Amino acid sequence: SSDLALAQLELELQRLVPERHARSADGVVELLRDLGDLRRDELAARVTPELAAELDPVIDTLVRDRRVITVQIGTETRLVAADDAARCRDALGCALPVGLPAVFTDPVPRPLDALVARWARTHGPFVAHDIATRLGVGSAAVLDALGRLVTEGRVLVGEFRPGGTTREWCDESVLRSLRRRSLAALRAEIEPVDGI
């Protein structure tokens, strides 16, 4: 059914299925680039069991090498790829560690829009409050960013979840994937049964 298709797609987008788990230190950096900020426990859920067994020293090395940084978002300490340093500082007001190369601290255009667009690419249909809560920013700022992304055709707005009663947003490519999977699931349900 479409509910199952959505649940499976969300697991894949969030890299919570074993075949999408990070297998190395480079994989951890790539994971953080793809998904954005993660707590250590959230990161541990997205790596192979072998990497999970040595995750703390791997993270410590990545932080020491300035490939990953830790930031405070709301009350939580989160890990982010160093590439996201300027976005986190400019969109979320995060303090950055001293000594990051300028390539990571030079201002980037529309930092909040970039963080919101990434959230949309890595989640199924969502409400603005979900992102605002996650990023520790006001809903109005998130709604402004979503408005710009809708204007650019990158994010769509509507009621996407079955039984949805509130305004939701969804990345255009995620919605296309979801529709394709839901149609495939429906076709499988109505295939003729042999011997009738």
C-alpha cells in the first residue's frame, strides 16, 4: 500500500536501511553531508555494526582533522560535516570551533534555504513545524524558506499523506519516487491470481 511505500522510502532517505549505512570514516562525512546535523545516537543508527563498534574514536579523529564539527542546536550537541559550518552559523546561530579553514566559514548564500531543502530531500511529506523544531528556528523563517523553494519548483505544497488534514511540503523528487512506488504497490495488489 502507499503507507508501506512511504515508510520504506523514508527509511531509505534517512539511510536507516543496512544497504545505505556508512561503512567508513569517509562514509560518516558523506552521511552528514547528505542528512545534515545528527546526534551521536542518530549517527550510530546509520552505520554498519563494525563501524558502530569503533564509532567514538572515528568521530574523534574526524573532529580533530576538522572534517566534522560539533555544534549546539537547541539543547542538543550535534555532529555536522565541516562543509556545513557557515550554514549552521548563519542560519542557526551556532558557535563554530576555532581554527576552521576559511573555505568552511565564508558566508554562503541563503543558508537556511539550503538546510530546509536538504531536510525536504531526506524526508517524506512533512510539516514546517518539524523542521523548525529540529533546527531550533522559528516557524516563520522556515515558512519563508519553503516559500522560496516552492517558487523555484524544488518543493511542492499540499496534503500528501493519506488522511492528511494539514498543509505539508515535499521535495519534488521525493514525491515522484513516492508516486512511482505507490503505483507499483497498487499494481502488485491487483495482479490477477492464477487458476481463476
